[in-house]
Amino acid sequence: MNTQFSVSIHILSLLAMEKEPISSQYIASSINSNATLVRKLCRSLKKGNYIQSSQGISGYSLSCKVDDIALGNLYELIFSEMSHFAKIHTNTNTNCPVGKNISHALDAIYSDVDKTIINKLNTYTIKDVIDQF
């Protein structure tokens, strides 16, 4: 798993604490990363209607309340292109009884774990994160 989820939480928390829109460069300096990564994640966050940017105004701001941003929903947005929390290895030997069945068996288990992760994360919001600062 990569750090995009925690960086997205960082971005949303930072935006929640600022009164004015903030630039991708400012966000990048807080994350200690580069503005390209920030802009990529901000595109996803805009797609999820968590943040906004306006023509003629530099920077990003929240488009919803911090207690409306459930971490499980955010997790689903960030990892929407992943099928599970962990990858299932492919190209197994189909002549082997394990190799022939492992993907199907893990898919069922991983689907259950994915639901559990999302449900647990949805018990927390960005407000809960900020309240721990």
C-alpha cells in the first residue's frame, strides 16, 4: 500500500485549518513532498467533492464540513482503482491445486477484509483527526 491515503488525510486536515485557499506548493511543503503529487491527489479530492478550486483564485479549499468527511469514503475514493487492500499474485501454476484456486480463495477473503477496513474507517472523520492535534 502506498501513502496516498495518509497524504490525502494530511491535505484535508491542512485545508480545514486554513481560512483561505492554499496553494499546492504550500501543501507540498507541509507534506515535505512535491507539488506534482499534491496536484494529482487534489484532482481526486475534487472528483470526490471534498475540495474545490476556483478560476482566478490560487489554491484549494474544503468544499464540505470536516465532520462530513468519513475516512472510509475517502479510502474508497483514493483506492478506487485497486480491487483490494493488498494485491493478489497472478500467473500461478494452474496445474497445482493451490495455484489453481488461490486467487479465488484470496479474493473472497480480501473482499471481506476490504469491507471491514472501510466500515471501521467510516467511524472516523477528518474532524476526529484534527481533534487529535
